[in-house]
Amino acid sequence: MKKNLRQDERFVEIGRVDAPEICALPGVMDDISLNGCRVHFPVPVTLDEDSEYTLKIKLSHLNAPAQLELICSPQWELVNCQETQIGFSILRSPDTPDLSAYIRQRKLEAQEQDLVPEDYDHYPNISFA
């Protein structure tokens, strides 16, 4: 989990992103939050920053929905000769409820991990399993 000066917590998440309006090749999700995501494509692409795009996302996390269809608006892009990174704002979408449930699940998992001390060897009589 990555905490920035952002409205929502972002979770590192790898997934396949199909966005044929942006690129014929699939992109790769780098992270996601309730209101945004970061995706990179393996080639330079050109965006219309005033347009909305439909992203079909298949997340790799075990408890993730099979696919999320999200309507997104590009907020920034970094283009070099080999790839393009894009930061998207997620708009109200058909799968917003599924995304919301998934983010809640990830937050609970992060809280559970925070409850287990990192150096639990100091507690020989306690099981954290």
C-alpha cells in the first residue's frame, strides 16, 4: 500500500488493461485506488486529455473481480520512446460498486497485516498465524 498526499490510499496492483481506444496492445496496471489508477502501455500513445476512455481491467489479486469495466479520464501522461505511463481518474462506471468492494477488501487486508508485528520473534509464546 502506498500513502501519498492523495485523497485515497493506492494499492500496488498488477493487471492487464485493455483499452483499444488508446492502444491496440494491452497495458499493465501499476496501482489502483477508489478514484484513480496508473497504467503503462508498451509503446508511445497519443491521448485526447478531454476524452473519457473505457478500461477493461483484469486484476491479478486473488480476491479481485474477474474483470472491471471502468470509465476513466486521463490526468497526466509520461511518454518516452519505449512506453507511455498514464494516470487516470476513475469516473462513475458500471463496475464502480465492484471496485469499491475490492478496495474495501484491500484496506482490510492491509489493516490485518499492520496488526502483526514485523519482528514477531520477540513473542515466542504467541502465534500470529
